[in-house]
Amino acid sequence: MSFIHYATSAAIAERKELFVEAHKNWLDAVRFARKDVNRRWAECGADYCLKSSGGRRVQVHSPTI
């Protein structure tokens, strides 16, 4: 599969308000993204769908040395 396949599937699922399915597809799109801009777009899509489905993203804070 490819970034465009998963991104397109995610966008279709979003339009149908199938946010859990869209979230999974955006995460797969992140894995296949070759360009930073595409990866960032997919990350934002995944966050949006996660929040829209009622889930919450937990941020992990790690100390920098």
C-alpha cells in the first residue's frame, strides 16, 4: 500500500464520520509518508479523528539533556 491509498481512505472515512476507521488509516498514512509535509498532514488528521471519536491523545513529556 502507499501513503496516497491510506490518506484517501482516511478522507473518505472522515466524510462518512467514521472517525475510528479514519484514525487508523491516518496512522497508516503516517507510516508510509516520505515527505515531512505529508507526514505532518497525516498526524494532524489522526489527531482530529481521535478527538472526534471521543479519544484523547496523551502527550509524553521527556526531559531533554
